[in-house]
Amino acid sequence: MQSQNRIFDDLVKMMNGVAGTMAGVGREAEASMRDKMREWVGGMDFVSRDEFEAVKAMAVAAREENEALAKRIEALELAARPAAAAAPAAAASPKAGKPRKGAKS
């Protein structure tokens, strides 16, 4: 019986060694795959999260500035509208004391 225990002990040691080796192979494969994926994604020209957030903030600021400028233009157009309405009326009426061209006196 002593010989059978020794065979089982050797078999258990060998299986433990195989399990440790397989775990190491798994870790090595995972690390290799992670490096390959990082290299592949890096070649795809993606932006980082920081760059994305910076551009997003710039777009928000540009949109706010655009809205402010649109309101400013609208206010200027409203202010210019009465002056523009008065200018054609003044140009349409002849000035006193000056006859129009081609008018008979």
C-alpha cells in the first residue's frame, strides 16, 4: 500500500504543477491579448476621455457665445428698424425750396 500512496502523491504533485503552469499560461495569454488590443485600438486614432471633455466644453462655450451674439444682433436690428423706417419716408418727401428735376415752375 505504501507504493500506491507514493504514486498518488506523485500524481497529486504533478497535477498541482500542471494547474500552476496552466494558471501562468492563462495570465500570460491575458496580458498578451490586452497588449494586442491596446495596440490595435491605439492605431485606430481614438481620442482620450480628457480630449473629448475639452472639446465638449469648447462646443458648449461656442454655442453659448453664438446664442448671445444672436440676441445682440436681434436687439441691434430692432433698434435700427425705426431709423430705417424714417429714412425712406424722409427721402420720399421733397425738400422745401428746391424743385425736383424735371418739374415745371
